[in-house]
Amino acid sequence: MAAEAKPEATNGSSLARLRDRLRRLYHGRSPEAVRFQAMVVLIDLVIIAFFIATPLLQNSASFLWLDYAVAVLVAADLLARLLASTDMLRLMRQPTTWVDIFILLTLLFPTALANLSFLRILRLWSLSRSGVLWRHFGSGRFLAWRETTQAVINLLTFLFVVTGFVYTFFFRQASGLAGYVDALYFTVATVTTTGFGDIVLPGIAGKLTAIVTMITGISLFVRLAQAVFRPAKVLFPCPQCGLQRHEPDAVHCKACGHILNIPDEGD
């Protein structure tokens, strides 16, 4: 019995060592972990660039090979993050994980889900919410730019999602670069409400698309303006009530009055 249980114990020990290794790489601060996390962000940026260029590449002979190669990378990253997590169920409930699973499905079934492939750019939003991206920029002068950067990324994500939607459902007959540029031009003109005339979307569906794009785009612009022009605050969780945004020179939490010990920049 002891001899039969040994392989199982060895397998369990190997899995535990693998999870511990991945946990140190994804969440650690050692030089090796920093290099690994930088590589993960770089690969993410390359994947996002591929998603943006998909309308220009989808007619090429090598597109499916690239698509499945990206699927392998996304699946490996998702599995590794699950193994590195101390609470898999909590990670599975997070919206960023749902986004990654959906993106993986569109990569594995590019033909069946072709009309939804424009939503792959949501990987950019997922990256902006990633702890890997912000872990090493969570203090000092970079902290003041985090909210602004996320507002910019939200706006860019929205622009590319709408551009992909418009291209997929209204401009696909003009395939390639010309159709995609027309879709991008319409999206930017609609979001900025600079006027129409040369490119409009036909029918009721086109008008509804323009309305939703304008309303959502304006709200994102307002959010970006608030992030840029609002007085700079620091993110420092109050030990008592958890409030995170405070004035840079705050001594007491404005919500509960607890004494704060906010470190100065460079400390």
C-alpha cells in the first residue's frame, strides 16, 4: 500500500512545487520575477497588436496558424495564472478571467465565432486591470498617472471595439485596409461628434450604432477629463475603513479620522 501511494504523493508534490514556482514568478518581486512579468506584459502587447491587425491579416494563408499560436499563448497564460492563484474560484469569478476565456474561444473557433472576433481587443482592458502591469508602478510618481492611464486605455479599448463592430457588420464588403480605415474614421467622427457626411451607417441599425457610440464615447471622454484635471490624490488604503484616495499631505482619513502614515515620494 505504501509503495502504491508513493507515485500519487510524488505527483502531488510536483504540482505543489509547480504552483509555488508560478506564484513566485507572477506575484514575486525578485529580479527573476520582474523579468518574467515584463515578458508577460510584452507578449500581451504583441497579442493585442495581432488583434488590432486581424482585419488586415485574416485573408492571408498563415492567419489560422497565427490565430492558433496566439490561442496557445492565451491558454498557457490563463492556466498558469489559475495555478499561481491561492484562490482559483475567486479568480474565476473576476471579469478579466471571463474576458480571457471568451477571447480563447474566439481563437479556438475563428470561423464559427468570426463575427465576435472584434471583442478580442478587450484583452487591452484586461491588461490595464492586471496586477502584473501595475505592481511595479504602484508608488511614487507613477501612482498619480495610474487613473489617467486607465481612462485612456478604456477610451482606446472602446474605440477599437466599436471600430471592429462597425467593420464586421457594415464594412466587410470593403475588406482589408480600406474597410478598416473607413470603420475607424466613422468611429472617431462619431465619438468626437465632429460631424458626418461622407461616411454614415445605413438603416436603423446604423443610426442606433451611432447613438450608442456617441453616448458611451462622451461619457468616456468626461471620465478621462476628470482623471486629467481632478486634483492629484494618492492611493493609500486606510487601515481602519479602507478608503484609498487621500490628499498627498493628509494626516487623518477624511472618512473615519484614522491617523494615516502616507509615505513621501521616494521613501
